[in-house]
Amino acid sequence: MKPLPVELDSLACERDQRELFASLSLRLEPGEILQVAGPNGSGKTSLLRIMAGLLPASAGEIHYGGRSVFHGAGQEDWRRHRLFIGHAPAVKGALTTEENLSWLCALSEPVAVEAIWQALEQVGLRGFEDIPCHNLSAGQHRRVALARLYLERHPVWILDEPFTAIDKAGVAALEKHIVKHAALGGMVIMTTHHGLEHLPGVRQLDMGQLN
Amino acid sequence: MRRVVWLLFCREWRLAWRRPGDLLNPLVFFALVVSLFPLAVGPEPSMLRSMAPGVIWVAALLATLLSLDGLFRSDYDDGSLEQWVLSPHPLALMVLVKVLHHWLLSGLAMVLLAPLFGLMLALPLSSLPVLVLTLLLGTPVLSLLGAVGAALTVGLKSGGVLLALLILPLYIPVLILGTGAMDAALQGMPVTGYALWLGCLAMLALSLAPIAIAAGLRIGVSE
């Protein structure tokens, strides 16, 4: 799947009668990485949740390949093309890492067990296939969720603080994977407080300086 | 699509069996309430018989309500629900599978236990098939309607009392029809009318409740 350009058109978000941001316009081309930065409470997560389709925007539009992602055929495309990993990793403690990943992938497209093992190896969890996730640490939980980035074929990634609780080596591996995804024509939109200046082709959107 | 339904069913099945406590709680509650009544009101068979339909139905209703409070809560807390909402598969279908799975392990188990409690409350053997039939038609309605309330209160820290306030009025028709059918059966009158009404409610709940549950969950995750 090749991504199409994403366009935010004077997007606004209001929460509890407080305006987080307004008239946010932006165009993202395939192959770009967008780092959404800004102080706490500036609306980074809200922006990502609006883009994912979890939160309604109070005004404005998002276009994917020229079609609105809020309804109709554009929404169908967007649903199949974007992958969202939020603050909560969506990992069930009572299920093993393999069962968790198998179900999370099945929500878009079922994958083979071998592919899951490979993805677990990529995130350093080989040998933990049959371990229930409540026996894992917070960082390992996050790694299980991030293993989806090695499994699923979505061209657009929306990642909310993906580096939380991940160790240095893990962060480096993930950065490499993100750059590789962008180099292959994928698109990444992420929030992080971690500096990404050393990565090639990262665009910054500073939510603190919008208003 | 069929594959997702099957995988979801397997997931729910695994989750349920790895936390058997959640599974047993409603059944134990149901058994406790029903078995306390003869102790409290005395063992007079004629009195027990006249009270039995009401006692069994009220116990089943409260046990269902009790078990539904947490139906979506853990999926909401760990972010699974977000992923369900974002999935290209229809959310209404997925919640229908989840609720029916929940009913299989709680509602159906109560239906199967009910004849035993019926005998304990001195119901005549001839009325037990009616008891099973009405519960079989009525408990899915209780589960589906309760799940609507559970979906609407999913974002609240303790939605228990609110859930009861929201849902109990909707339970009343099922309660009246269920106990009405049992009273008719005890007096030797036909129960077809009651059963058909319960069947109608079951069909209505099966077709419309999943849409309402999905809408409630969408609101819940957008908070």
C-alpha cells in the first residue's frame, strides 16, 4: 500500500470550552516524518487522536489523497492505511505476547505466527512468545505494542509517545525502523519529547507556538 | 470478516478462562440470592411456589447487571477499545460477539441452573420448561440492554449505580413478561403470548442494541 498525501485544513480542537489549537493547516507528503512537539497540554495527543479518528475535530477537515477522512470512501481508505498506537499499549495482561499481537493484527488483517515471532525478535522479545503479558515490565509492554510496526503493512503511522519506557538500545532500533519506513515511502506522525534532530528528513510542528 | 469474529471469540474465551473469578461471580450471586429466600421466608411450599418466578427472575436480572459493569472496562483501560474503534471491521459486529460470548458464560449458565433452583423453590416439574424457555429468551435481552449501559458508563471510574439507574427501567418489560409467563404456566394457562413477546424483545435487542453499544463506546473512547 502506497500512502497518499495528508492535508490538515484549518483544523481546530476544543476541550472543555478551552481552545487547544485552531486553524492548523499542514500538508504531509509520502516519505515524511512529522514530529509534533510542544509543552504538556498543548494538544499534541488531541491532534493525534483527531487524526486517528478517535476524537471529533471541532472545526476543519483532514484530507487523505484529496478526500475527507471523516466520512465516505476517504474514511474507508484512511482506516485501512493508518496505524495508531496510543499512550495505552492495548496489550492484555492475561494474554501471551503472541496472542496479543495476533489479535491486534487481526483487527486489520490476520498475520501468520512466523511473522509474529520475527516481529518479537525485532523488538527483543524472542523467547517471550508464551509469557502472559502481566509478567512483563512496562518497557516490554510497550515493545509488544511496537512490534506491530514490524508486522502490519499500514503506510501511515500515528504514534503517541512511542519511546515511553523504552531503553536506549530500543529507542535507537525504533528510530532506525521509522527512518526506514519513511525511506520506503511511508509516513510517520509522532509525538515525543525525545530529540529527533539527528534523524534525516524530520519535520517539526511546535504546538506551543501555534497561537 | 468471519475470521475476525472467530478470532475475537477465541480471545474472549481465553480471557474468560484465565480469570475464572469474573466468570463465577454472577453465578454464585444468582445461587446465593435464590437459596437465601427459602431460609428467610420459611419452607412453606405453596408460598415458595408463588414467589419462585419473581425470585428467580429478579436474581437473574441483578446477577446480569452485576456482571455487566466491568464488561468493557478493562478493554477501555488498557487501550484495546481504541483499537477496536479504529479497526476497519464494523464495531457493532464485534461488540455483538463480545456480548453474546459474555451471555454464553453467564446468562446461559443461569438458564441451565434455573430448573434446579425451580425445584428447590417447589415449582412443579411441568412449569420448568416454561422457566427455561422464558429465561432463554429473556437473559440475552438483559445482557444486550445492560451492555448499552455499560458502554455509556465505560469512561466513568465507578459507573455501577449509574448503570443500574439507566438500565433497570429498560429491564422492567422483560421482568414482567418473564414472571407473567411463569404465573400463567403455574395456573395452567397458555404462555405462547408471553413467549412471543419475549422473542420479539430478543430479536429487537439483537438487531438494535449492538448499534447503540457501538455508539456508546465511540463516545467513551473520545473522552
